[in-house]
Amino acid sequence: MKGIDLVTDRNNLRVLLAFVCGQKRTRSLRIGVKVVQSTVMFTCWNRKTTNYISGFDGYGHEAERAWTKKPNFIRDSVIHNRVVHYNFGGINLILRFEVDACRGSTNDVLGYKPVISTYETPTGYTVRNQGYLVDSSRLVEIKTGTQRRISKSADQLWFSKTPFLCKGRYTGDGIFSPASQVNFIQDGKLEKWENENREKLMKLVTLLETIMEMVRAAPQGTYALVILPGEPILKLHKASDTYDKDLPEDLLTMWKSDET
């Protein structure tokens, strides 16, 4: 982990980009911030682990189930996460993001893959090494909704360098048009979005550099970035609650190994 400036979730960068663009939030936002050696870590923070939906909330999850198939050996999995590493305006960045699907033949994707190895981490998680790493050029983001809603997805694909967007549009009574796939990288859509939003992205870089400078200079501990609904102000607080725990020892060794 030596030389890494920032570790973050994709959504954190999306909401901070919206902030520097002047968009006011309708709900409060909190991002956990912690420094390990010189690496700044942004963590997701949710007050509730369970959400109850009242009324219509879209067809996104059901569309994913209908349009994709899971290999049998990961049938019970809940989410697939990926990590991408790149330089963002001079910031050496590691970013986590969720992947909805990948392209490939049925035999290639759904065929059985034997377990290579299994081990348990010091924190009690079982890690099973199975399957193979699908190339990033085959990753797919799935979006459903109206044209206006889907068109807002470019920043999401840009931050994670996801090439394919699978779009499913539906009418008010839930009737879907045939889904379509677009390669945003091959068609130049991500490059176009970057050129059109370069100034906004540089504002985000400046904000991230300011945050990292502040927390590195602050006393050791866990901090929280907070934006309240309707307010154009981003505040940095010392976290006083017990929600944010220290990193487990097996993850801290990723930094300690750099010292030897």
C-alpha cells in the first residue's frame, strides 16, 4: 500500500463531485475518514442497515435478476466488488465499486470452476479462491428507468472505468423496451464526458487534496465528512460515536509490510 494517497468507494467520489458542482442534497451525507500512515481512507457510513421501501422504487434489482445468470458456485453471493487503481489528477487512488454483470459465452461464464484454495482471516472471514478474474473490458453496469435518469450514469462508469452500459427503459405501467448495450469507452462517450467536465473534476481533485491535507495534519483518530440537507457546506468532524472501528489487523499488515 506504499504510495497510495486515497482509498475510497466509487459513490463517495460521485457525491463529492455533485457537491463541488453546487448540487444540494435532499438527504444528509456522511463519509468516514481515517489515516493509516500516509494513506487516507474514505468509508461508507449508513445509519441503518435495513431499509423499508414504501411505494414504487424502480425495477433495477429485478431487472438484474431477469437479465443475468450467476454461476452455480456463487449462486448465494450478494454482491460482486472490484477494485481499480489509477492516478486522478495527481492523486494515487484505489477505488472500490460494484459490478452488475459481465459479457461472455454461457460456457465461459457459467461453467464450473474448482476451488483453488480456502483460508480464514484473523477476523473470521473465509476466503475461497475460485474461478478466474474476468477482464475489465467485459464489465457491465445495468440501469433501468427513463432516458433522463439513465443519461446521468456517465460519471458512475467514468470513475470505475466500466465500459458497458446496459439500458432498460420502461413506461409508466412497467412495460420494458428491449434492453440495449453501449460500449462507452469504444464509442468515446467516457472521453467526451471527461472533456466536458474537466473543470468540475479538477475542483474535485482540489477538494480531495484539501481533505487529505487536513486529516493528515489532525490528531490521530476517525473523522467524518458531513453535508446536511439543503446546505452548500461540507464539514469535517472528529467522530465521537463508536460506529467506525479500527481496521482489522490483517488489513493493517498491508501497510506494516511496507516498513520492512
